[in-house]
Amino acid sequence: MILKMELGPSSYDIVVERGSLGKLKTYLELQRKVLVVTDDGIPEKYVKSVLSQCNDAVLLTFPHGDKSKSLTNYEKILSTLVDNSFSRSDVVIALGGGMVSDLAGFAASSYMRGMDFYIIPTTLLSQVDASIGGKVAVNFKGYKNLVGAFYQPKKVVIDLDTLKTLDERLFNEGLAEAIKVGTTNSLSLFELIEKSENIHEDIDKIVTMSLMIKKSIVEKDEKESWLRQTLNYGHTVGHAIESLSEGKLYHGECVSIGMLYLISDDSRDRLKKVLVKYNLPTIDQFASEELIQVITHDKKAKDETVTVCYVEEIGKNKLKRLSVSELKKLIEEYKKI
Ligand SMILES: NC(=O)c1ccc[n+]([C@@H]2O[C@H](COP(=O)([O-])OP(=O)(O)OC[C@H]3O[C@@H](n4cnc5c(N)ncnc54)[C@H](O)[C@@H]3O)[C@@H](O)[C@H]2O)c1
């Protein structure tokens, strides 16, 4: 299946096809210099497969984990591009999860004011979320995604067969982002995950539904001035947990906890059951003060208020502007339960 992200001159195809990793030339322009950026947790067979389909490739491998999403590594990518005489018409391929695509995409966005960029997402999280929509960034001074850009890839190739090598914890953290999309925007997606008796059999449908919903939101609001903020559901508190947990929790696990702070009591019980079903965490150990401190330094905080996405009823959402003290109260209320 090919989905088209319609963004005027920045439009691109999202290919969703099992086995597509082995036939990249069908979809990508590889007759040029290619910088493949990946991390050391990506199975070697995927890296070899990509390299074998390029004529002139350079490989750059970073240590796995979100700490690699740094300005230092951003600079390493730029140095590699310069040292190997890459031009604007050459291409960077991000092969891996959201860490790799955020980092490589940010470098591609700024090298010579922007060069071609493809994403081959290999985690469930990056297949349902991080690979589409063009948000690229690195972490800075302990804050998530503080330095970044909106920069759309030229193409995204999703091979669901790569999920076979993900361990259960990584699979489930990716599911958290799909649960987020369902909780905020689609009761039917939520119910598919809630009622699933074999999640691996349902995953193709879950990925496609999540992508279609995200695509329609990004098409209406590419630069996140209103509607797209609903996709930050769970992220306001989630990013603070992620920063404070220093790599112990995965991104999707932090989003999982973060969602439970901003939901009505009735819907919270239902959401919590689904998160527990997929072994996702539902509470953090940080004091509300600590969380607020990180949140108010977060780029999403404007003056004394924070815009959050709130769920009253599964499948529907509302953007709310809360004062910092109102947000703190909500955090404290959930922590008391
Ligand atoms: N740009 C966006 O719109 C967006 C959206 C959501 C999340 N993110 C970012 O994405 C990052 C999280 O992404 P992630 O959850 O994919 O984590 P990740 O990229 O850190 O990958 C997690 C782990 O999975 C391993 N891995 C990747 N593919 C594998 C495979 N097929 N088989 C076995 N192991 C594999 C990696 O080596 C790594 O150790 C965070 O930095 C988050 O901020 C960005």
C-alpha cells in the first residue's frame, strides 16, 4: 500500500509493504551518494541489505539509545557529509527507530540548507508515528527535542517484517503511540487494540490506521499550530518523565504514563486496562514538583500556561490551555489514586 502525504511541494509517499526492505530500488533513488545512518542495535542483516542496494554508500552507526540524539552526533553527521563530498542532491537514509530518524533528519534539514532524506523505520513506534510528519530534532541540555526543525522526508518505506526482530518491550512501547492515536482520535482504532486477541495478526491494520489518522492531521496542520498538538497527547508529562528517567524508560512507555494524567476518570480506567494488557507502565516515581520544573522549561510551555491535549471520552480530544498550577493539580490528583 502507498499512502500519499499531501503537503504541496513537500508531498511524499509512505510505502507500507512487507519485504520492501529488500527492494528499495523500486521506491528510492539510490543512484547517487547515500549516507546510511543507523544505530548499533539495528540487526546487521537490515544494514547489509540497505548497503547492498546502493552503489556509493557511507555508513554511520551510533550507539543505540536516546542519548545519541545529541548535537555532538548531529555534528558528526555533518562532518561525514562534508568529508565525503556530499552535495544537496545526494541523500541521507535513516535506518532505525525514532532516535535515528530524528537525528539524521535534523542533519539532513540543515546540510546545505536541506538535502534529500529517506526514512526506513524499523521500530513499531517509528512506523506508526516518528517517521511521518517531518518533525526532526535532537535533545539539548537535558530537554527532549529542544533543537529541531520541520523537515519532510522525500519518502518513507515501512517494512513490517522488520518488527519480527523487536523484543516484546520495544513492540509494546510502539503500541503506546498507536493507543495514543486511538485514545485521542479514533474509537475504532482504540477498540481494535483493546479487543485484539492476537496483536501480531492485527498489527498491519493498526499501523495503517494510525498512519492514516496522523497523515490527515499533519496535512491540515503541518507546523503544529493547532490540530497537530493533539498528537502531543501524553507527551507534556511524558517528555518530563523521559528526561528525568535518563534512558531507563522508552519514549512510548513515558507517553503511556503521561496520557493517564490528562483524561477523565471514566476513560482513564478503560485506557489503563489497555496499557496494562500490553505491559506498559501506568505511573512514575517523580514528584509533581520535579515534573513541573522540567515541563516549564520545555519548549511547549509559553509564559505561565501550557497547552495540553485532554481526553474526556475515548476517541475525542480537546486542547486546553492550563496554568502551571492547574497542571500541577492534575498531576497531583492522579498521583493520589
Ligand atoms: N519525530 C517524531 O514525530 C517523533 C514521534 C515520536 C517519537 N519520536 C522520537 O523517537 C524516539 C523513540 O523512537 P523509538 O521508540 O523507535 O526508539 P529508538 O529509535 O531509540 O529504538 C529503540 C531500540 O530499538 C532498536 N531497534 C530498532 N529497530 C529494531 C528492530 N527492527 N529489531 C530489533 N531492534 C531494533 C534500536 O537499536 C534501539 O535500541 C524518541 O527520541 C522520540 O522523541 C519522534
